[in-house]
Amino acid sequence: MTSLEKYKYDVVVIGAGGAGLRAAVEAREAGLSVAIVCKSLFGKAHTVMAEGGAAASMGNVNDNDNWKVHFRDTMRGGKFLNHYRMAELHAKESPDRIWELETWGALFDRTKEGKISQRNFGGHEYPRLAHVGDRTGLELIRTMQQRIVALQQQDAKDHGSAESHMKVFAELTITEILKENGKIAGAYGYWRENGKEVLFEAPAVIVATGGVGKTFKITSNSWEGTGDGHALALKAGANLVDMEFLQFHPTGMVWPPSVRGILVTESVRGEGGILTNSLGERFMFKYIPEVFKDKYADNEAESDRWYLDQDNNRRPPELLPRDEVSRAINSEVKAGRGTEHGGVFLDVSKRLSAEVIKKRLPSMWHQFYELAGVDITKEAMEVGPTCHYVMGGVEVEPDNAAAIGVPGLFAAGEVAGGMHGSNRLGGNSLSDLLVFGRRAGMGAVAYVKNNPTASVSEKAIADAAARIEAPFRRAGGENSYSLHAELQEVTHNLVGIIRTGKEVEEAIEKIAAIRARSANVAVAGDRKFNPGFHLAFDLDNMLLVAESTAKSALLREESRGGHTRDDFPGMNSKWRQVNHISSFDGNKVNIKAQPLPPIPKELFDLFDIHELEKYMTPEEIAKGGSN
Amino acid sequence: MARKLKLRIWRGDATDGALKSVEVDVNEGEVVLDVIHRVQATQMGDLAVRWNCKAGKCGSCSMEINGKPRLACMTQVSSFPEDSEITITPLRAFPVIKDLVADVSFNYRKAMEIPSYEHPKDLAPGAARMQQVDVERSQEFRKCIECFLCQDVCHVVRDHEENKKSFAGPRFFIRIAELDMHPLDILKNRKQKAQEEHGLGMCNITKCCTEVCPEHIRITDNAIIPMKERVVDVKYDPVRWLGSKIRKREGIV
């Protein structure tokens, strides 16, 4: 083996999307030394794909909005499976996090009074999403990337080198989170460019690796979404919570095949886009669930009026939470009312002028024009569900994002679980990563104060190195590309948007079989920028995540949010009291049911009791929240 | 439905390399990145290529297709004649790492040299008021996805390695312009610094950068030319020169 590169930092942040960068800024500003590690180039993380906006109840467009309304919307959207404390912190702190970005140079779209403009989105009672056209994620990541650069420039002035206290390790894959004596001691990985191995010794590690979409066949996620943080944390002894909940975004592109799954922003509906089937019916009126009947219009006339007068009309049903819209589209297509390519129509051309569409939805216009040859200012888009987001993730303490069970490990952003319950509202992801990215940074700062040093044993280093070398030593083994394709086929067909117990059982068997074969993956070529080699490690992570998802999905015998069981179609209040906790015993993933933390009285009282009756058992209602 | 496509893909590293011919299936609607992935999965498992979003939003899959700097994810195979061979090579202005992956660290070093945004000290978070029309000028430049195609195509560095030291390139001229036109930024003399320290004067306005920009940012017309004009203005007009010395903030003229 070539000589090992070794670094010592106070904190290693894995992932350079919004959550990771926000955590890094927080830790560096508090004086810590920080390594930021990412699989791609700096500034390319999947956050750039977020289009619609960041939800924050600033009340700039409708001053009735406040954190309590946002909290209620978030809990409703998640069907009350959310960790109440995360939803509370998120709703309270997101306005400050947005305004803070402005002090770092972000330029959001404005209202007439010159404040930050806010747009409508599914499940949000008032216009709430701070945005920049339909490229809000790019603005967030660039702003934080540039904030990191600003802090490095300051370090150059103060300490003589831009990388004296914070360095970005781009195109580096972490293969292991290392512990000594039960606590975090560092992380191990390799440079993608040349395969050279790297050891980080650090008392704190923050995982901010995003999602798991690449486990599925049709996804809006980039190649990076392979559940690395989920799997690394699981293997380091952390728990995953509620991995059965995957968000299938209702509107992904469906044609041509090569772009299948690419996201079509919810802003299209927020700006007035309507969904129709092949018969020309605006079908969403048929799919308004009981729990939402008082908030959504059941006729076209009222829907249309809502755009002009939101106080006296109910919202159009196209703006129902994503899980509802996805299921509706799925049902329409199944009933034979889909488009030629198996989707439905989404049309914004009838409501807005060409000029306004190009201004408010520029990247959508561009995307359809260049990739599908469709001019969305004149014709409808063809759309269908695509795997977009995982609600499940590392089980954390809400206030400091500390992973439960592993001292020194923190998780923020999509990789963390709990915040969104069974379904995330659009716009709550960008604000989530700001709020909890900062809190993870703060958590690490407090932890490192009491645990300032860490060192990794020679044995741990040797084990980690052996694992990286292994695929090169196997001759004539399995091909990681084909195993990946097989896994995607299994998840898509058997643990996808609609599931049955029988299918999920089959999936668990098949995933185990693929995992057994993956132990025999062999890699052609050498270590130099070798995608086949890179995929071998990603595949390992995806298999663990898929196992956790399938096993959790089998146990939950109800349909809620991003988990729909054809054999248990209704929502059941008893299941609302249960989280599914995944742990790893070194061999397989085990699931246990764990009671949800009870909602305290002051938050319980924010809701109308009749609404809570739709979600909670009579006993819970009688108790009226905990003290 | 699938047809055969002939590709020539550059394979190699910093020391040696050559174009390799392959034949691969291509389906209706596919982009060049799709066929590269198919080659990777079926014929060349270790073919190196950078990519991420596959939707023209992250700027990772920059390469040269038939000699033109482009995003592979936004280049339709059907935009080339059906029987023609497509040649794919790495970005030419930067050192190659392997196959289609180039070392673009030059750009991150230049980013470090551009003075950052400075927020007015007395403006509290949330207190800023700006008109849409005023933020739009900078927003155009903030659309940049950092694909570095403009940096790759620019003659000042494409064939002149020696210019790299003193030339920041179009990507960073729009970064400077963005900050210069930012309604809140308080740092003075950004344009002058662009001229004196970042090589703005070396640009001879051939507009190649604008032509390859996948975000259609009008780099030359809206960033470079206005900055050049104002630098000249302030430098040679005695009244403007005096003005620039007395006024507290030079900002947007």
C-alpha cells in the first residue's frame, strides 16, 4: 500500500451540500478546525437541484403567517409522525436562517416593498417559500460556498494560509466512520482521482450526505444519492428512524426515457399549473382525502378564485401534499387514463403568459425545451412520480443533531430522520438543512470542547485499508453496474410507491441475495478515477439502506405519507404512535418499534381538537398532550 | 428503436492517451452523457467521467464534443447527423486527470483571489430592502453553474498557459460584476481591481464565453463590457476621476 495521508481536525463534515456547508460555517466561526469532504467537486452537491424555494414564515407576502402556522402545516404534511421538537425548531428558526443568507450575499426575489418574496407551495397555508426563480438551491449552495471562501480568506489573513483551519477535500469518498472506545475517532476514505487512502482523526464527525434516491430506478437524485451517510452511521452504531418513508415527487419528467425521473418543480403547480388526464379531466378534485376537505377546493371555479383571493377560497387540489398527488397520478395511470408515455399532463401555459413563465420558471422552460423538445409556454408537460427524498434517516437529538447512541457523531439535512414525519412538504428541505446544519455545527462545537482529541488505532486503519483493497483482489467476480441495476429493479417493482406485504417480503429476500453476491464484486482497471471501483462502495451503502427500507415497510401495516400498502390502505392512529428504528448487528439490519415522543401540551393546543381526532387515538386526545 | 452510434472517446492520463473508437446503442431522445454511461456499463468499466445532476443544473459534465465545449447532459445525440461519428475529449484548457476528467482546480484558486461580498455593518438580518429590478442584474450572473466552459473556451488561456497567472477568466469577471452591481455590497473599487489584478484588460471581447454558456448568461455584453467601459471612464474623465475620489461609495454608476 502507498503511504497513508493523515490529517487531524476538530470536526470532519461528510457532504458539502447545504447542511454540510452550513454546519462547517458554524463550526469554523466558533473557532474549530474543519475538514469538508465531498464525493463531487465543491459546489456540485444535490442541493443545486432544489428548485422551488426555502420555507420560512417571514410573513412578507401574507402577514398572517408565523411559526405556529408553519409548525401546523409541517405536522399535517408529515401526518403527525414528525418529531414535534424538530418541527418546532425548524418552524421557529427558518426565518433567521434565510435572513442570515442575505448577510452573506444571497439575492432572493423581492416583493414590491423590497422584502424577500414568498411563493405558494403544496401543503403550506400561506405563500412561504423564499426563492430565486426556480433555482433556489443553487443560490443557497453558492452563497454558502462563497461564505466558506470568505472564511478561508480570513484565515489566510490571520494565519497565513487559506487552508490553515478549514479545507475542502473534494472528490474524496469516505468508506468508514471510525470509533475508539465507543466514541467517534475519525473517518477513512480515498481520493477518487487516484485511489490514495486518507485518514482523518477527529473527535466529531457530521454526516450531511443527503439521500438515497439511487437505490431506486426512477429518481430525481444524482449519482451521489447512494445513502452513504445512512449506511456509514448505521455501521458506526447509530440508528435509522422510519426508513419506510420515501417521497415520490409527483412530477418527474417521463419522456424521453433518458430523462425519466428528472424533477419538474412543484412551483409549476404553485404558479397555477393544473394536472389533467388523457381524457382532459382535471382529476385532482376526486382525490382530496377526508383530512384535507376543509382546506382544498372541490371545484374549478373556487380553485381559480383562490389565486386572486386566498382568504375567502380554498386552495386548488394540485397543491395537496406530495404523497397525495403522487398516489392520485399513479391511480389515474393505472386506470388507463395516462398519457402515451405513462404519465399525466401538467399545464401552466393556459394560466400564465409566455413571458411570465420564462421569468418565473426559467430552468423548467429550458429543461423541457432542450431535453424533451416541449415548449411549456405553449403545451403541456408529461409528468409522473419519481423517487425524490427519504424522510427516514439517522435518529438524532433534535436540539444538537447528535446521533443517538454514538458520542461525537452528528447528522443534518436529508440524512437525518424525524423532522418530516411520513411526508415532507416542498420547501421544508432547504430550510431544514439550514436550521439543522447550523445546529449540528453547534452540537459538534459543544462536544469537542469536552472531547478535544481523538486518535485511531493501527488495527482500525489496517481493517479500513483492507476493505478498500478487496475488490481489486477478487478475480472474475460480480460486476457492480449490473448488481446496481438489479437492486434498482427490485426496489422499483417491490418497495416502490405502492407496496404489498407479499412483494416486500420478496424484496427482502432478493436484496439479501444481491448483498451476498456483492461481497464478490470485482473491479477492472486500477485505482485511478475508476467509476467501477467507486460504485462498489456506493453499492454496499445502497444495499444496507434498501434492506432497512424494505424491513421497515413490511412491519408498518397501514398507509401513511410516503408509505402506501395496498393490503392496508387506511391510516391507523395506533401506527402513528410508533417509529421504526433500524440498527445493524454487523450482519443484518434489525427493526424495532419505538413509541413516538408525546407532543407537549403547548404544541398540542395549537391544533383544533377535531383535526387531531383524525390522527390520534381517543386516549391520546383525552390526555391532551404531555407536560 | 435503438440504433448504433460510433463514438471516439479520448482515453488516457497526463502522461499518455489516444482516441478510442467504440460502437454503442443509442435510443430516441438520449443525450451524449447517456451513451457515455452505456459505454461505461457495458464496455469500459473504468472510463472516467464527471457528472451529477444530469439536468444542466450542476455543471459537472463539461467536456468537448466534436471540439466544442459543452455539457454532455444537455447535448442531444440527435443534434448530430445520424451517420456521423462523435468525438469526445476532455476540456482542453485544463490538465487532464484521466479520460474525460480534467483538473479544474485553477478555477477554485481564482475564486479564492476574488474579494468576497461585504455586508453593510449596520444592516441587521432581515432589514434589507431591494427592488426586484435592482437585484436582477446580479441575479443574471448568479445563475452561473460553474461548469467552467467559458474558462475552457477563452483564448486568453486556452492556448496560453502563461496567461493563467494573471487572468481570472470570464467566470470570475461575472463574479466581480455580480458583486459590483450587488445593491448592498460595500467593498469599493471592484472594477479597478478586476482591471489591475484579475486581467480584465486582457479580454478582447470575442464573446466565445457567451456563446458556450449553457445558462445563456450574457457574459460579455452585461458584465465584461460595462466593467471595461466604466474603468476607462473613471480613469480618463477628470470629473469622474475626482468624483471617484470624493464619493464614499463607488458602487453602481
